[in-house]
Amino acid sequence: MVRMKVDLKLWLARIADVCFPKQCLLCGRTLLGSENHVCTLCLAALPRSEITKTQDSPMKDAITGVRGIVDANAVFSYVHGNDVAHLVHEFKYHGYHSLAVEMGRLMYDEMFRMAILGDYDAIVPVPLHWTRLMKRGYNQTECLCRGLSGKSGWPVENLLKARRHGSQTRRSGTLRRVNPKGKYYLRDDARTKGRHFLLVDDVFTTGSTILAAAEALLSRSDCRVTLLTFSLTNG
Ligand SMILES: [Zn+2]
């Protein structure tokens, strides 16, 4: 009986594929069975951030001298109107949460290519305030993390919460150890001591958002944080 149900589901999916073939979100080409949302050619052509360990970047500048933050990288380059911006827009505002999961898987492949895979104890998404979460229905960054986790095995831990009207100031030098009014705060049961976190967000613009989240992660006890975003804005 169970087998019949599975077969039926598979057949219905095949019929749907024939009647309504899925198309690439970027070029409109019909997707192959192994492709999801974006075709292989378009994925290969997405502009990479090209951040390297030695090259200067706004991300490396933002964490210079900040105690506890080990490294900062972005996978793709976000320019207004480019394909990366289009994908972010789709998974952020048009309900494509499964696209974000797929992009999270791609982030793992790119981390491998960039030689930035590390000894992370957990992946932590930058959270949304619950009112925004209710409105959108999902946190796109958590979806990215789930895709990344599926390939890497690093667990996703929602250790942070967002305040509605928290301040979001950019700090240079050592981050404040106590952060009573920051944009983000640690959950009461969050275990951070001695651990290494991969803190993930979708877009890095000025860095104030992800740095505020890092500040909260580092606020209770000594731990290490590496920043990773899906994209880095460039104009
Ligand atoms: Zn395409």
C-alpha cells in the first residue's frame, strides 16, 4: 500500500513535469531532472565575490581588530539588477524558500572551492524579528543554513533572537562584552563557551547587521565566530 502511494506520487510528479516543465529562474530554459530552480549554466555564470585570504575586502576591513571574529567571506557579488540580486530578491520576497535551501547547498560547494571549510561546531543564522518571520513565513537565512548543513553536516542552531527596536551601530575595535540594547541577543539556553560558529546572513552591505549578531554571540563567554554571507554588495 505504502509502495503504491510512493509510485503514484512519483508518477504524478512526472506528469506535472511533462505538462508544466520547470524553468530556470534566470534564463527561462527548461530544467533537467537534476536541476532545481536555476540551470547549471546560470549557476556557473553567477558572479563570485572573489574574496581571497590575502585580498583586501570590505568584509575583512569590518572585522579587523575585532576580538573573537576569525574570518569573514561572501560567496557571490551582489550588484543592483544582476543575477545574484535577482535570486536574493526571489528567495527573500517572493516566497521561494526552497531556492534559498538550494543556494545554501551551493554555498557549501563554493566554500570548498574557496578553501574556507573550517572546524565549525554549528551554523547560526542571523535571525528575523518574530513579527517579520510571521509576515514572511520563513527566515531566508535559516533556509540558506539548512542547505549548507545538509551538505556539510554542521548542525544549524538558532542561538540568537532579534529585538524589534534594537540599536544597530557599527563598532570598530573590540566589540562590547555586554550588549543590553543591541539588535540581537543570545537565547537563555544558548551554549557558546569554547565553540566555533559559522554565522550566516544573506547579504553583506555595511556589515552592521551581521556584526551586531556576532556581538551577541560573543557576549556571554569566549567563543569564535566566522562570518559568511551569500552575497556581498558592490554598488
Ligand atoms: Zn539558466
